[in-house]
Amino acid sequence: MSVLSEAISALREALILTHDVKRMGETLGAVSHELRDHDRRIIRLEAKWEAAVELSAGRGRLPRRLEDKS
């Protein structure tokens, strides 16, 4: 009887782990979506910043560019 109870216990643990993995996958998907949204926002802000710098630079000088420090 102990072999049967160990098998049932192992199946129960496998189901719990499957549920946890599925939940973590859904959470990771949500975080991934939010990260892409933040990346798009940062890109829009960088574009606006570069446009503002170019407009404020004047005609006689070359516009300053943002440097990628990474």
C-alpha cells in the first residue's frame, strides 16, 4: 500500500509543479509585455528629446546627438 500512496503523492506533486510552472509562465508573459511597453515609451521619449535638442541648437551649429553609453 505504501507504493500506491507514494505514487499518488508523486502525481499530486507533479500536478502542483505543473500548475506552478504554468502560473510562472503567465506571469513572465505579463512582465515581458510590460517591458516591451516601457521600451516603446523610452524610444518615443528619446525621439522627442533629440527633436527638441535639434530645434534648440539653431541653424549655424550642428545638432548634438544622444550618445549610447551602453
